[in-house]
Amino acid sequence: MKKIFLVFLLLVSQRSIAQDDVMQRMADSLDYLGKPTHEFTSASFKATRVINFPTMETMGKNAMDFRIAHRFGEFANGNGNPAYNAFGLDGDACIRLSLDYGITDWLMVGIGRTSDEKLADASFKIKMLRQTTDNHIPISVTLQSAMNYTFLKDPNNAFTGIDKYRYPVNRISYATCLIIGRKINQRLTLELNEFYIHYNIVDFASDKNDIFATGISGRYKISKRFAVTFEYAYRIGNYTSKKETFHDPLGIGFDLETGGHVFQFHFTNQFGMNEVQYIPYTKSDWLKGNIRLGFNISRVFAIKHKNKSTT
């Protein structure tokens, strides 16, 4: 009798366990079916820069972007005849080399060197919010911040006998940009760029160390590999007594994607390619035809890490 009872208990317990397992699987399936999938938007921009302005995009995890940027001289360069100056090819040029690396899909770090003012920089860029295709999250929000260090010798030292770069801390400046963007549809992406610039030292006593600007930029996709881009920033407040000699940065460009390369060709009044240069101190006036040709070449590499073997 005891044996029969034990067999009965065993069968009941096995049936209960099997039934509980089936019920749990059904519940998991219902949870999965009822859970909405929030797919992120992609390819809002094909690069991490519009022309000079940062985009809301970051490099993916273990992806590296090597970028070469070049600006020629002004079309006219004071001569009034663009052809005489070969449309800026004969003028002064500026070049920038940079390297960006994706630590994760939402965190990127980078370094760069700009020939103008011999300016080196180190930066990070973080995605704080990312737009989804179902508008569960309607916008993307990205923050980029950089510290810059100039290796330039004070050009006025020989005349004044005062070296403004006597202390290394005076060579440091900072640039932060908050980017709020939205991919409107498969062709159009727009974003707001909110800039904050800080100089540890300024040229004139009346100048301000802190500079603000608000900008707008975007991309319109013409075909699978070709797009039109633009960027403009309005400088806020009287940050310098020489403000009338500086102008708002404006650029119009074209993106051409060819495999692992993105080639950007543009017209701009910006010479320097770092935020602490083109936001406060753009000297060329677009309305007077002081335009420059420029290009960016971006090459992306996938850095694969080998899995460690276990013994």
C-alpha cells in the first residue's frame, strides 16, 4: 500500500512540475508578444560631422573613424577676382586630422590636431537619448565635450615682451555642444546645436571668457549614396570688443558615400575646424563672397578583438 501511495505522489509531483513549466512558458510567450519592440533609427547622418558641426551620431562599438579635413583660402582673398586666386587654391590653407573610436554604441572618444593655431584636442561624445522608429522616443540627444591645447607661440610677444602663454593653463580652452536631432523621414534629418565655448585667457581685457551660440544643421538625402548638408550658428551676446570683424559660421555641402569612405565637399566661410575657432572667430563674410572650398574624407575601420582561448 505504501508503495502504491509513493508512486501516486511521484506521478502527481511530476505532472505538477510539467504543468508549471508549460504555464511559465506560456506566460513568457505572452509577455514577449505583448512587449513592443522599439527599434532605433539609423543613418541619420553618414558621418560624425555635418561639415564642422558635430552630428548626433557616434561611432559604433569597436569602430574607428580616421578623418582628414581641409579648407582652402577665400575665393577672392581681397583681390576681387576669384579666378586670379584660383578660387582659393592659392591662398592659405588649414588642415585637420582626427581619430574617433567607439568604446560602446553610445560612447565615443576622439583626438585631433588642427594646423590653425597648432591646436590639439581630446573629446568624448555620448548618446543620452536615441530616437526610435515608432516615435516612442521622438528625438535623439547627444553631448560632445572637448578640451583643447594650443602649441602656438604668442605672436605679440616680440612686440610687447609679454607672453600670454607663459603659463600652460592659459593654452587651454573648452568646447561643449548639445545636439538635439530628429530624423524626420528617410530623406530629411534636422538638428539643433547648442554651443558653449570657454577660453582660459582672452586677447583683450574687455573680452569674455565664455561664448554661447545656437545653431541648426541638417542633411537631405538625394539618393542612396548622395546627400546635401548645411549648418549655421548664431553667436549670442557681445563676447568681444572686435565682434564686428567676426561673422556667423555658415556652410553648405555635399556628401558622397563610397563603401567605407564618406567624401564631403562644401562651401563655407569657416577657416578653423575646431569649435573654439569657428564659433567665435570666423573672419570671412559669406554675404561679401568670402567663401572657401573645403572637403572632409572619413574612413571607417572595424576593430575586431580576438576571443581569448581557455584551457
